[in-house]
Amino acid sequence: MPFDPASSKEDVSEEAPSPHGTDELLRLLVDAVEDYAIFVLAPDGHVLTWNPGAERAKGYTAGEIIGRHFSVFYTPEERDAGRPAWLLGQAAEHGRVEDEGWRVRKDGTRFWADVILTAIRDRSGTLLGVAKITRDLTERRQAQEQEQRLLAEQHAREAAEEALNERDRFLSIASHELKTPVAILQLAAEQLLRAADSGRLDETRLTTGTRRILRSTQRLTALVDELLDVSALSREQGPVTRTPTDVVALVEEVVARFADAAGPDRIRVEAPETATVGGDPSRLDQVITNLVDNALKYSPSDEPVEVRVVDEPDRVGIIVADRGIGLEEATEARLFEAFSRGANAGHVPGLGLGLFITHQIVERHGGRIEGGAGPDGVGATFRVWLPKDVA
């Protein structure tokens, strides 16, 4: 008899018999799940079914909870806010909604739950109920919170270490800068005393020594003022008191103060008749003073410093440019940090606080400051933009 391949195939048209119906299998599956609370709500939110996982998670037996409204699982705050009803509405409208938050057990303790509500409809679309699956994620949340606490502690330690490093850096720079004028003061005083003891204290020696002492005290005063400014700015809170301030008038006052030391016509000003902003006049004076002082210190005495005031519809610009030693590329990135000084600035005394203070003042006025090389690549140019609003 020839071999018939068809006769060797299994007959798959008949389904294997099952000892239980599909509904019974589904019930057994739900009852076997203990890690998830799986139950069905009536369309109005009352509990219709209950599985062992739900009893384990929420503490209620089936007899205690079936027939009660599922809002009992929510915190009083969420019940008052209407969240259970809102979730039911979302499931009915969209077919499914997922939520995460605190839930309440029978004994009043809380656990963090991930919840999925799925609408159950018949073939005609009628809403029969809502299936609710809840998983207790308290341990995972506690682990996340612990991780966040550890991360926050690490950041706090790093911030404290940075603060200590900044303090050490400050002490190093400040001690170096303060030693120089103090040493000059001491030397000048000793020279005057020796000249006086030997009877050689003539007018020339007295004048020379006095000038040295005066320059050193002025330098000390400037250093102390910078430190006090940083301290004052760190204590100031809230917005600045804004009063109508003529920037052009401030520029003219600052330039006039520098005129004797800088030399005639060294500072060139280009400005409209007036340009008014809302700000603190004394602080804005300090901004202009710091920028002009920097430009004079870092440029040759025979090169001009240019100061421009630009009056735009909603802001006023102050532009200070010099043709000095310029800015290194590495320095530009940290121009406005405290104690930041370029490698080519070593011959100019200072704490590296002037631009930091200027930046702080400009920001508190709602403005911005930019610094970079001059338009032809020579020297440095700083631009301050201040809003005109007075309120």
C-alpha cells in the first residue's frame, strides 16, 4: 500500500478537552496571583470581586470589602479632591488609565501603588464594570528615596568641599594681595623712622615716604572695599529698588573721577544726551567704575579707553573697550567667577572680584553682561545691557 502523507498528519480540527471551562480557568488564574491586587468594580465604583493578592495588599477579606466603594483605598486628601471618581471617569472615557500614588490599607497604613483601571464592555459597548490591578511599589519607592537622599548628601558634601576649596583659594589670594601694601607700608614707615633717628628726615624723604604710605593705604582700602562688597551682595535679598537713573550722567561722573589719574582725553565717551533705566544709582555707578578701572589697569597708558552708551527702545547698553593685554580664551569662560584672573594679569594687583561683583549687580538689575576680545582682536570689550523698566 503506497504511503499517504495526508494520512500521517494529526487531526487538529478537534480541540483537546479541558477539565475546566474558560471562565473557571480565568478565575483560577486571578485567584493564584498574590503579587497583584486584581478585582472588578461596578461602573459606580463599588467592589464586585476580590482576589488573594488584593487581600494581601490591602488587608480586607472579600467579605469585608465586596459591596463597598473603592474610594476607601484612597487618602482623605485624594477623596476630598475627587480623584477616585476622576479615575473611573478616565477609564470609562478612554478605556484605560494608569495612576501612581499613596493608597490606604485596612489598618490605616499607607503603601505606594501603581494602579491600572481598564473599562470592561460588552459587545454592544455597554460599560459592565472596571477591572483594577494594583501593585505595591513601596519598597521600590523607598529605594528610590534612599538613592535620592544619598545623592543629595553627596551633592552636599561636594558643595561643602567646594566651599572649603573656595575659602582656601580666597585666603591664599587675599593674603598675597594684602601682604604687598602692608609690606610697603612697613618699609616706608621704617625708612621714615630711621631717617628721623639719624636726623636726615628732610622734606624730600618725608614727601616720598608719605606718598608710599598713602598709595598703600589706598590699595588696602580698595581690597577691603571689594571684600565688603562681596559680603554685602551675598546678604542682599530680593530685587533692587528701581529708581529712574540716567546712565549717561553716571558715566560722566565716573569718567570725571578718573580724569586726573588717567590723563587728559584718555577716556573717550560716546553717548546720547540721556539714557534712563530703572535701577540703584550707587550700584550702577559701581558697575561703570569697575569696568573703566579694569580697562585703564589692563591697557597701556598711551592707549585710549572707549566708553559708549547705547539707547535702545527697551534697554540701555554700556560698552567699555580697551586696547590692552586682552583676554585669553580659557579666561573668557570664567570671566565673572570670583577670584578669577587671567595668567597674563599677574602684573596687575587685585583679588579678581571686580568683574564678579559687576556681574552680580547687573544680574540683580535683570540685565546681562558680556565680555570678549575687541572687534579687531586687540584688547577687551565689555557690554552691559540693562532693562529700562522702572517698576
